[in-house]
Amino acid sequence: MSSQEEILSDGRFSCVARDPRFWEMPEKERKVKIDKRFRAMFHDKKFKLRYTVDKRGRPVNYTSTENLRKFYALSESDSDLSESDSKELTVKKKKKKKGKGETDS
């Protein structure tokens, strides 16, 4: 077998290396961006299916949530918002705990 470089240097196949139709899609563009309304599908039991065989009958051991993570990603702005929301919730919980623990003198 010839190496990949030799194949691409061949005049018959040189257009394949320059043609964008044959380029691999970048990871950032490969995944569909979804907003925070749909983030529950990554951890909700309703969306989790366990597969034992693939579509050709070969035994596999994976779940549908792995496929969801492979094809979908939370949008950047929504993931930032969710992180800031979680930080705000932890700050509020800490304030409540301090308020309950303190006694008036």
C-alpha cells in the first residue's frame, strides 16, 4: 500500500486535497448548538436508552446519551449563563446558612 502523501501527490487525486467537499468538518461546526432549555436531555432518564446491539446486529455497550453528547453541544452563551446561575445559587445558599447559624445577641 502507498502512503497518504504518495496518493495525494498523484496527479489524478491531487484535486481531492484542495477540494473543501472532502475536508473533515471541524469539531466546533460538527455539533449542533442547543440552548439551555434542552440541557435536561443530557441527564434525564427519559432520554436514556441502553443499546445491546447496533443496527447490524453486532454487540455493543453504549447508551443514547453518548450519542446526544456526540452530536449536540450547549451554546456558549447559555453554558456561561448556566455557570453564573449556579454560582449565584451557591452564594445564596451560603448566605442562608450564615443567616440561620447566627444568633441575635
